[in-house]
Amino acid sequence: MRHIISVLVENKFGVLSRVSGLFSGRGFNIESISVGPTLDPAVSQMTIVTSGDDRIIEQINKQLNKLIDVIKVTDFTDVEYICRETVLIKIHTKKEDRAEALRICDIFRARIVDSTPTTYTIEITGDDKKIDAIINLLRPLGIKELVRTGKIAMAREEQKTA
């Protein structure tokens, strides 16, 4: 089962290496990892996507909490959360396909961030279903290159009832 884990860490040299080393040293796979500073420049947030059964995920959480530079570990399995990913897709654009590419971008609220006489580079942000859907529609036009950022996630606020 796929799990998304958020890890708040001290923004120090070598922390990313220690976290990724924890996974590789125990034979756990990282499907994606995104890291960036928070409002506090001394703290960074990692969003890690991994797979495993409950025992493996429990082991990962325990091992992450043992690392000195780790402040907080949150497994989003039992929490409502928002998850997004950004993708850049470079497609071949024959003259007859350019209008279709623009139409697909409009439908998905994607942006063309670069254009040459033979290619468009498209930027899109969304969840897995949205990303996979636009990729499937663009594939017949000829995807030349595709780059994904990895997921970022944030817990939703609880709805308070009055």
C-alpha cells in the first residue's frame, strides 16, 4: 500500500542524505521525495512517498523519529490531506496538432511555458488522476520528455461544527 509521510527536519547539511540512507539501508523504496524550506528557514519539510504494509510503515516511522534532526513525522494514511504534484511535459507539435494541444491545456488548466516551432512545454499541477489524464491525452500527440516533481502534501484542517 502506498503511504505519504511528511517529515519536518532541521534545515542542516546532510539531513536529506541521512533520511534517504535510512530507507536504502533497510531496503525500503522511496517512490518520490520533495524537500523545501518552511516559513521558518531553519526547518524544512520532506514529503516522502513509499510503499509497504503496516509493519514496514511502522518501522519507517520509528526509524525516522530516531534521527536527531527530525522534528516531527506525520503519516497521512489516517488523515485527510491535500496532495499535489507539478509536471513539465514537452510534446512534439505538428502544425495540425497545435490547436488540439492548446485545447487539452485549456481543459486541464495547464500552461504552455515554452514554445518552439516544433514543441510545446506544458506545466500542470494537480493530483494523480489529473496528471495521468492529461498525459494519456497528450501521448498520441507525441510526448518528447516528461519530468515530475514528486508529491507534496498537507493535512486538511478539521471542520469545526458550531
